[in-house]
Amino acid sequence: MTRERRGRSERPDRPVRRDVQRSPRPGGAAGARAAASDRTSSRRRTSTVTDPGTRRTRESASAARKSAAVETPRRPWYRRPSVMGVVGVVVVVALGLVAWFTPLLSVRETDVAGATSISGEQIRQVLAVPQGQPLLRVDTEGAAQRVAAIPKVASARVQRVYPSTIRVTVTERVPVVFVDSPGGTHLLDAEAVDYEIAPPPPGVPRLVTESPGWGDPSTEAAIEVLESMPPQLRGQVGQVAAKSISDISVTLLDGRIVVWGGTEKSERKAAVTLPLLTQPGQTYDVSSPDLPTVR
């Protein structure tokens, strides 16, 4: 007895395990249904435990959105796109009315560019734009046409330069040939326009044709031949004669004659003429540039 009690007293105390008594489950199909019911109840208990946290998270996010919506201030009325668009249109219309009816943006200066032989005063008189006229009311196209009507002007452009300047840019005609007539020496430009009676500038050759002037085929063909020549050859030309568009000849300053023919292959003819002129002779025929002759 003593040994048995001693043995029991030397064992460490252990917690008493109390098993939960479970009711016996029926077997068969009823047992399976009971097991499924237990699993369903377990899932429900689990979802019941986790659902409150999820709801709290959703409620916190919704509260944050509502708080941000409340804390974000609305744009002032003057910063709304629709209001700004209306204000912009009103401002543009107001500026247009000011520029059209008031002298705030009016003509105070006329600038002329590109004129060398035409005086600026002559161009301003023909321009006919009064000082003090609002810039928007200046008919720039009509003014350019009036300036281009000056015989020595090939083209003209009129621009508004804000706040108060009208700029006129002209391109003057340049003589390429002159024609002798009882009334004087007529100057013709590259378009065969007879624009002035004046002494020819140095280096401008004489044109000899039956009806010199704009619209004459022989005149235009002769000018085309001159335009195709390189500067070193053209500078030697004293006269160009055109009996027809296919019978053109050039007389050099030293009296030698170059028979050119028509306007076809003019660049090739010019290239052949330059070395050909180094040979002695009086007449150089390059009308057939592949078979030139000297006599």
C-alpha cells in the first residue's frame, strides 16, 4: 500500500481532460446528411466570424469616399469651362469691335521694302491708305493691286503689322532686253513686258524682231534663249535677233555671230558654244549642237 501510494504521489499533476460527449451519429445516409449539416454549420460559423470585418472595411471605404467628397471644394463659377468659354468669346468680340471702330490699332506708319528705282512717296500715294484708319479696315488686297499697277512693279504685297504699321513689299521689274523705236528705247523684262522708256543699263542686249513685246512668240523665244545662257556667254551678247521661233541668232559684242536655231536643247547649245568660240571664225552654227560648224 505504501509503495503504491508513493508511486502515485511521485507522478506529476496532469490536467484533467474532459471529452465533450458527442451524441452518436446514425449510420448510413442519415449519418452522411448529418456530417454535411455539420460542415455547413461550420462554414456558416466561420463566415459569421469574418463577415463583420469585411462589413467594417467596406463601411470605412464608403465613409472615406464620402469624407473626400465633402472635403473636396467645388470649382468657383469663374473657373468652370463653360463660363470660361463664354468669357473668351465675349473678350474676342470686344477686342474686334475695339480694333474695328476705334483708333487704338490704326495706321500710323507705312513701311516700304524692295523699292530701289521707285520712290517710297510714289508708292504711298498709290497705296492710298490714310493715316488713322483702323488696321482691320484696310483692304490689303486692293492696296496691293494698286501698287502692282505701277509699270516698274512686277509684284506687290501689303501686310498689317500690329499695332500701327502697314508694310508694302514690292518686286521691281528687271530689264533683260531693249527695243529701239522712234519714241525712244523701250525696256522689256523676262516676261516680255514693255514697262518703261529709258536708256538701257549696261549689259542689256538689243532685241530685233518684227513685233517685239508681250505675247509675241518670237520675242518670248529670244528671251528664253538669253535666259538659258550661262553668265560668261550672256555677258558677251550685244544683240539677239528672232526672225521666227526657230530662227534665232545672237551677235556678240565683238561682231561674231552665233546661229542658235530654236529654243530646244538650249543648255546643250550653250555648253557647245563656249569652247567653240575659242576657234577662229566669224559665224558659229550650233543649231545642231552635236554637229556644230565654224566658218
